[in-house]
Amino acid sequence: MLFYEEEVRYLETNIKTLPGRESQVIFYGSSSIRFWPDFQNCFSWDTINLGFGGSTIAACAWFMPRLLFRFKPKGLVIYAGDNDLAAGRYPAEICNNLRLMMFDILRTLGPIPTFFVSIKPSPSRFYLRSEIARTNQMVQQLITNEQNLYYIDVYSHMLDEKGLPLEELYVEDLLHLNQKGYDIWTKVIGQKLEQHLS
């Protein structure tokens, strides 16, 4: 996990400067979380961005004691799995890692509302569309009907009428989101949070 160490230490330093660590909505996961512009003004709750670049489900789980478990959050939003597929992980493996991660969250933080954001349809990784669809389906099946676990579908909101990724939602690398992409995320995620955190 040395690849992530610099960013994790940076987040740890920022955490130490916070006046409080209770009742926030924590956003945790990969660079799609980390790069979110104007993040603090997107939602009506006190939010904390704990995204770190390149992170996988396994990396998120590994660093929870150093990052996530320092808080007593009101809710938790997770985006990860994208990089797992790009690294050759199978949907079933990702889903199993997520199951273990959720167990640790429940054991440590209690039954807080936890939201898993579907893997997005990035044009640069759309060659993995079958694996993305399968992973999203398996995750949705895993957490549906589980108390305080919620699935957020951003995938279907980021496709054109032919079922292809909307390139206008991405920066030049066709992997990371631009403002238009984050506007969709803000709306879709915000609606789900309103349902379960208000």
C-alpha cells in the first residue's frame, strides 16, 4: 500500500486541523471523489472529502483505521471499484472485498447510513462495460434490503440514448469527471442523501 502513502499522510494532516469529527457526511474512495471541485458547496450537510487517487476497494479498507475511523459520521458515501476492474480484478472479488469492508464499518462505526455509488461508465474504460455492469449488479444485490446500506445509480445517468458514455461529462483523459459530470453526481447523490439523512 506504499503507493498511496503520500496522499494518505496528507489527509491525516488535514484531519488533525478539523475543529470537530462528528456528524459529517464522509465521502470516501478514489480520485473521482478526490478531484470533486467546489465539493464543500455541493451538499447541505457538513461534508468531508477523504478521496485518494488510484484507490481500490482493498486500499479503502486498508486505510479506514487511519482515515475513516477517526470520525463519527452522520453518513458515508463510497466510490470505488473502478480501479479494481482496471487492475484485472473480477466482479465477484470486488463484491467480496466490499462485503468485508462493510462488516468492518458496521463493527467500528455502527449502523450509519452508508451509500455505495455505482461504477461510472468512463469512455476510456468502456471496454470493461460488461465487468462494470456485472459489478454494479452484484453490489446492488448485495446491499439491497440491508439495513442502512443504499445503492446510488450514477451509471445510467451518464449514458446517451444509444447506451454509450457521454464524453462531454469527462476531462481530456476520458476517465475523470468535469464540472458537467459532477453536476450529475451532485444531483443524483444529493437526492439519495435527502431521502435517508434528512
